[in-house]
Amino acid sequence: MADGRDPRRPHGELVADVLAVLWAAREPLTPGQVNDALGGALARTTVTTILTRLHEKGTLDRRRVGRGFAYSPVHDAAGLAANRMHRELHSDPRRELVLERFVSSLSEDDEDVLRRLLRTAEGEDTR
């Protein structure tokens, strides 16, 4: 590393890459298959650790395949983001304030979408 840069990806980026591989897959993947899809440059233990931690957080399902596991996502990308938003909302006792701040930060287009979704959830006309 003559230029002083760390060639490793930041952890969050690596997790995002692992999730992208799993979302694109049509079936559960083993750590080796995930590593191959990522280019094969990572240690198998690194990929296994990421998959295990994501499983422990409830982000991934896993099933026994031979002596190891194959992993699949519990939610798609939108579902995962919604889950995070839900957890954040429930982690603060000032829920109304959190919602108020969130809504006040939305663009006009996003506000329109949110209004339409709320009307739909209430069973009203969507337009």
C-alpha cells in the first residue's frame, strides 16, 4: 500500500453488496456462492461472518445445506428500509415528534405519495 489507501471496502458497503447479491439470486446462496458473486476476493470467513450477523438481526433466513447454510433475504430492499424506519420510530418515546420531523422533511411529491397511501390504507378512493 504505497499510496496509503486501504483497499478494503467499508463495512456498510460490503453488507450492501452482500444483500444485493442475495436479492438478485433466485434461490438461497451459500457463503461460497455469495463470495463468488462478489468476485471471490474476500475470505470465506468474512462472508460467513456477515451472513451470520445478518441472520442474527433477522435480515436473512438460512437453511441447512450439507454441513453449512444457505441464506436468503427476509425482505426486499424496500421492505428492509421500511423495517429500519419502523425500528427507529419505536426506539424513541417521542413517536409523534419523530413522525412530525419526518413528515416535515418530505418533498411535496413524497407528501402526495404518503397522503395517497394513507387514503388507500383507510379504504378511501386513491385519487
